[in-house]
Amino acid sequence: MGLPLKPLAAFALLREFKAISGESASLAVAGSGELAGALRRELARAGDAGALVPGWKGAIGLVWVQAGPLSDAGRTELRAANAERVPIVAVVVGSATGGGAAAGQRLPYVLATDHVPVGPGEPFPVREIALAVGRRLGERSSGLAARLPTLREGICDSLVKNAAKRNAMIGSAIPVPGADLPVLALTQVRLVLRIAHAYGEPVDTKRLPELLGVVVGGLGLRGIARQFAGSLGPAWLVKGAVAYGGTRAIGEAAIRYFERRTPVEPSSAPPSPSAG
């Protein structure tokens, strides 16, 4: 059986990601003035401060920091960003006095799942913020991870989870044996390329051996699924589970591989936001 991902498709992906690597993705961090500035400084540690901007126009996403009641100006900004389809993540900082933002406060124009609460006196939960940004932006978040190492772990985790869920649905939905292989392989290859991009690796023809390893690994996992389908439960369930687990394994292996190639930057303790 031939490889499910043809060489021309692999080269097309490499060209696409090479173009993406040259783009300059930026993330807006706005809201409560001093806190928004503090979060921008925290996210910029050991990274490119130019990737963080105060205004959402031209940015691929918006992180809104809120402490206390939302002002009319803030509501107008969130409404305008939402109208322009800018993905929004809300970081809600609680107040030790009880007069500010409550832990369960929900901001308008922000999905309930895209709120990150911060208790009084607690440091910014950078990993949770990165996970939320990765969920909201999807594959586009890899460019931010390349420029902002503080977001890299959470964004890569989101990339792996999203790809694994997508392949689980594909694997369980396509009944014809082998028909799902090209789609599953393509998702896995895109995942490895996105992780490479997130770690600032050049995306070029040197990635071909790694892509070949992804495709061959995927073929082996699908072979396991076909062998056990029907004996461990419904075929669609087994295929979906193997597609999910295999994609997660490939993504996590890629993260470990690129982590070893990336020098570790010294970090300092994150600041604790205060609601005043």
C-alpha cells in the first residue's frame, strides 16, 4: 500500500508553512490599564515584546484583563472586537475586598469557556491563559508561540488536543477501510509542522524526514486499529480511539523533540496581579 500523503501534498504543506513562518502574528492585551501592562510584560519574558500590542486592530486575538466592574468604554471595545470577529479571551482578576470582579464574573461578548479567573493576590496563570488562547485561535496560535516562549507550552498542548479530537471524529466517522488514512495523515503532518513553527524552527525541505516518520507512524497505528476493530468493541469506537491516541502520541513526541533542540531561557517569578 502506498503512502497516504503524496509527496506533492507534503511539498505544498511545506510551502504553506514557510510562508506562515514569515508572518508576524501579534496578540492584543488590553483592559484594566496597569494589569494589562503587567500581563504584557509577563508574557513578553524571554520573548519578542513586539508581539504584544495594546490595541486589537491588526492582532489575531485579544486578551482582555478585567478587575472590577466593566466600564462603558470597555463594553464598547469588546463589542467592536467581537463585531470584527476577533477571538477574545478574558482574564478576570478577583478583588480581596469583594468590591471588584468576582471569581465567577462573565464579560459580555466573551464565551463562558474563554474566561480565565485569577484569585486575589495570585500570579497570572500563564499556562491557563495560553491554553485558552490556543483553543480560541487554533492553528494560528503557533506564530504567537514562536515569538512568545511563555505561551509555547500551553499553545502546543492545545494544538495537540485539537488535532487529536479532529482525528478521533474522522476515524470514527469514515466507515470505508483505509479511506480515512490521507485525512488523518494530513492532520498529523500539519500538527508536527505547527509545533515546529511554535518552537521557531525553520519549515523547509529539511522537515521531510520528520514528516515521513509521522506518516509511517500513522500507518502503523491504523494497522493496529484494523487488527483489533470488532474484537475490542464497535469498530467505529476503536478506530476513533486509536486515531485520537495516535495523534496525541505523535504531537507529544514532536513537542519533546523540539524542546530538546531549543535552549532553555532563565525565567523569573511571575508578578501577582492586584485588583486594587
